[in-house]
Amino acid sequence: MKILSASILAAALLAGCGSMSPAADTPTRTSDGVLIGPSGMTLYTFDRDAAGSGKSACNGPCATNWPPLSVADNAKPMGAYTIIVRDDGKKQWAYKGSPLYYWSKDTKAGDKTGDGFNGVWKVARP
């Protein structure tokens, strides 16, 4: 009887593990009402990007301070997430047409120090 109970418990635990993965393997998650990247760091949008244009207006030194949310080679667009090609040829995730960026001055998950920066950077919201 104990062996049967242990087997049922083990099967139940293993079945539950599949539901603990991120939903649909999207490139972001939501935390505290904002989008965060796989690293747990806050993501931002840039007002100078024309939503839906497929382009980023943040290149060169701008991209050093505001690193783009990069795309894995095998990734495909999904739902509200699209992929743009940057001026340097690298791929970047966009949400609802707006390219997504990190802020280099955020040092830990939950930081939102770039929100409102120069009046053109905002935390990305779902």
C-alpha cells in the first residue's frame, strides 16, 4: 500500500511540474504590472520608436544604455509579440509593435529607474 501511495504521489508531482513553466514560452512575463525579460529585469519602450514600423530608433550609443530584448535564433513571432531587425542586423522583440529594451542603470529585478527618463522612456506594460 505504501509503495502504491508513493507512486501516486510521485506521478502527481511530476504532472504538476509541466504547469510551472512560463505561459506559452513568451519572451516576457508580467510582474508588478510591468513586462520583465527572462532575467527578471524591467523592460521599457521608447517614445521615439514608431509603433508597428518594424524599426528601432535606439541604435549605437543609445543601445548601449538601453540594450534591446534580443531574440533567440529559433524564435518565432507569437500573439502580440513581433520580431524586428535592428540597424546592426540583430533581432529584437517588440510588444504590440513597440520594441522592448532594458535600462543599463537598473541593477536588480524590480528596479524601474528608467521610467520617465528624459520624458521618452516608459516601463512596458501588458
